[in-house]
Amino acid sequence: MTGLLDEVPFEVAVDHEGDAVRVRVAGELDLFREGALRAAVTAVLDAGDVGSLVLDVRGLQFLDSSGLRALLVCRDRTKEAGAEFRLAVAPGPVTRLLAVAGVQGWFDYE
């Protein structure tokens, strides 16, 4: 099945360095893609031996409320696993949504 969603870019990449993990997200994070991000983070944490996880969202071009919820779920799941969680952001759509939602203080940043 092809359609509009096939034209919207979205990528998740995971890099490991010892017990530090960086999950890089690029493209558009919305209702249709937030499950893929949560699944990637859950897989990393379930594999074990994670001391810290950086969710690098500097490559996002769009983020909606579902995407914001995914960021919060990833943060909570990481902390429940006993690992540090930090968000890597750049000025743009993510920082705007965090500010509008009033949740910028809910994250630690890289």
C-alpha cells in the first residue's frame, strides 16, 4: 500500500558506546511514527547494560502531540530502567513544541 505516509521521511538510528546509547531520530514524528521510536528505545533498554540514553531529536522537522508523548514515554521508560535520560535538541520545531506545551523543564538536556 502506498500513500501520503510513504512520502514522509522518518528514521531512527541507534549508536552504542559502552553503556551509553544515542538514539537519533530524523524526519517527522507524529501519531503514525511514534510507536517506532518507542519500540526502538524499548529494544535498547530490554537488551540491558544501558547507563545513559540520549534521545537526539535534532533531525526532526516536525513533532506533534503524539510525538511529544513518545518523548515523555521514552524518558519515563529509561528512568524506570535505572538509566540517565537526556534530550539533544536544536532550535526548531521540537523546542517550539516543548515551550508551547510548557514541558521544557521536564527534560534534562545534552
